[in-house]
Amino acid sequence: MKRSEINGYIREFRDALEGVCFRLPPFCDIPAGKWKTLGHEYDEIRERMLGWDITDFGSGDFKKTGLQLVTIRNGKIGDPESKTYAEKIMLVREGQVTPLHFHWSKMEDIINRGGADLAVRVWLSDENEGLSEKDVPVTTDGITRIVPAGTVLRLKPGESITMQRYLYHSFWGEGGDVVVGEVSMVNDDAKDNRFYEDQPRFSEIEEDEPAEVLLCNEYPPAD
């Protein structure tokens, strides 16, 4: 992805969040160039990868396959004194697919916070981490039901779905863009995403203009 595209998508993301009256924490406004001057008091943001996350999953076509996220809070795996939970806010564009994946460790709720419908396709993983043809138990807003493998569920604003471990899921906006929340166990995007097709979690970036803000995997260490 080009840095100019990322800068533009972040501005659009901010506008979408303003549209649903969602306010971001102050660290989302820190200019890119200021990070090299910030001390160890900002290490929780650095180490837990809080902040902006714009990815095309290596597809080269962000509008078709991609996602925009902000990690707002997160714990640290292996640290008994850290938070045991995480929270994200996302912008899922109309027809823009987040690729099929599951998590080995994390359970999460995906919540439609506003906009159009969020379409979510689900499969169970089989013993070889392929797609099972077994029916899928799903829980939406406290109600559990059984659906056929590969079912697409449509969440309207305010509705949510619980993603159990090893539950393959893919999602996209249907009828427009969607602001999506995520409430989960501690999040580890470096090690806890099992994509059905081999693809990177983070994008390579072509630096065609200066970064306005840094992405969550770009913070320099404190001196």
C-alpha cells in the first residue's frame, strides 16, 4: 500500500467515527514525527500495538480485500499484571472483505456499531484446520442457534456475534460502510491469526509521502 493511501484512509476513518459520535483516545492524534521523542511512559502503546492499523492483507487491492482498525486497549500475553481484555473499533467498507480466518487463543464479540449491515460468513475448523462441513453453533446477542457450514449472517446496527476459538469467519459491509466494534480477550495480531489462505496480516508500505500518524506496528522504541 502507498503511504498516501493510508493517510487518506485514516482521514476517512476519522470522519466515519465522527458520524457515529465515537471518540478516539489521545494517542491516535500523536504526529508521526513526535514518536521518536517520546519516553518509556508510552511503552504500553508501543508494546501492545495500540493505535491505527490499515491493512490490505497483502492483496494489493485494499478496496476489495482490506480492513481499517484502531486498537484502543489491549493486555499483554504472559503478563499476569496486565489487562485480560482488548477493544478495537473498525471501519468495514461496502463489499470490502476481511479474509477467512480464526484465532487459536482469542475469543471475541464483533458488534455492528452503526451504518449498513455487517455480513459474516462462518465455518468450523476441522482437525487439520481446514473447513468443516459440520453445522455451526453460533451465538448472536446471547441467543445460540445452529446454522449450516458457510452460512452468511447479517448483523444490523446494535447486533453482535461471538467468535469462539477455531471458528473461521469472514466479513464485509453490505449496503454501505459499517462501523464495527470488537471486544475480546488479549489480542496478538502477530501470532494468533490463522488465515485459511496464506497471507500476511500487515501490509508492505511504499513511502510516497510522509506519514501523518504511525501505524500500530511502526512505533520506534524509546531511548
